Amino acid sequence: MSVENSLRIFLFCLGVLAALFGPPWLPLVPVVLLAMRFRAWEVIVLGLFTDFLWAPSLHIPLFLISSIVIVWAFEPLRKELLLS
């Protein structure tokens, strides 16, 4: 397993643990780190997971929408600086 894959798995697990045991804003840190470095579908899964945990009564998937926006917003940065 490469170092990049290990980093992706670690950050995703960190985000899941942050969603489970921390306040709702805490998964934002791994989400931003993943979105800055990778084309991370894990970010969208983490946003959906956080919505299921923290906002079941809301009719708007706030964390999912924000994670999609974060991935979309960091796309030019990845293309320009990180070449991935």
C-alpha cells in the first residue's frame, strides 16, 4: 500500500471518529485536508455520514452540500499546485 493511500485511509478514519465523538464541525478538518490533496470521494461520504449522525431532523443535507462545495472549490488548487 502506498503512502498516499495510507494517508487517505487515515484521514477518512479520523473524520469518521471526529463525526462520531466530536462536535459536528470537527469533521471539517479532515474534509479540508482530503479535499486539498486528493480528488476525494471520501469527503462526500463523510459529509453524508455526518448528516445522518447530526442532522436527521433537517430536510437539507447541510454537511453533504458543504462537502461537495469544498471538493469543488479546491479543484483548481489541486490542478495548479499538486498535479494530482
